[in-house]
Amino acid sequence: MKLIIGEGRTILKSITVELTEDNTRYVLHALRTFKEKCQRIIQNENRTEDDEFFYANDIMHVALVQKEIKEMAVSTFGKQILNCGHETLKSPISYVLAEVRQDQGEMKSITVELTDGDTNHLLHAVRELEAEYQHIVNGKMSDKEDQAFYTHDLMQAKLVHDKIRKLAIDTFGYDILNFSHELLSDLL
């Protein structure tokens, strides 16, 4: 399957990313978490007009990417792919099922085509999820099982981020990594 995000828009350059079921779970989780964070910032009484504009734009952009990936993921992996919070990611049964599918050669994947803007927002969302997991792993966790699961989540988030980052740099150049709201506000 192939997906072109932003159909109807002129796409000068894009990357094509193949996501396994596990990759897709982390991407969906990262997009949902990032969208929720942006929503909290917009609802904050101390927000600036720039915050409101930029984070509303982020929400809109991420929602479009999330919708397209979600539709493709459900048709490929089934509705259970939408259960992508930390509690379901760390479920031992999900690891066992993934290993069984891999052993049986049944690993499915989706192919997603992303514009530079879509790529940038996805990289940002996955990078934030990775940072969240890094903060948790670096903290003092008394539960060793939780620490093992969060370490696994951190490694998975890093793998997804590195995969997308490499493709993005190869296609768009290093400038794709220099995105920030501060840079945008300076341009306006």
C-alpha cells in the first residue's frame, strides 16, 4: 500500500517510509502525544499570539498526518493498532505476538509518503516521545520491570526516529532538522 499525504497539494520532494506494525504504534503514539501537548499549550492562559498560531498549525498538520497513517494502519493491521498508549506498548502479549508473526514471515508494513512539512512534524513528535522516555529511564525507577519496558520503548522510539531522520536528511538536507517556532516567527 502507498499513501500520499496532502493529496491535491504540489509535492516537490517527499520521502517514502516503510513502517512495521511496531513502528506504526510508536508513530501513532508520538503523534497523539504531540497533538495533546500542543493543545495544552494553546489552552494555557499565558500563551502568546505566536504560540496560539504556531501550535494550532502544528495540531492541524499533525492531525492530517495522523489521520492518513491511522486509516492505512487500520486497513493493514486491524483496529488493535489504535491501542497505542504506553500500557499497550509494554504488554508482554504484544511482544510475543510480534515475535510469532516475525517467525512466521507474517510481518506486515505500510508505506507512507511524507512531504517536508509532514516529515518535520513527524520527526518532532517522535523526538519528543524519545525525550520523554529518556527522561523516565534516566530517573530513579524502583520497578525494574517498568524500567525494562521504558528502556525498550526508548530503543524503539530511537529506531523509528533514526530511520525517518536518515531518509529526511538524504532527501531534504540537514535544514529539515532546523525547524523551530522561533525560526518561523523570525521569518514572518
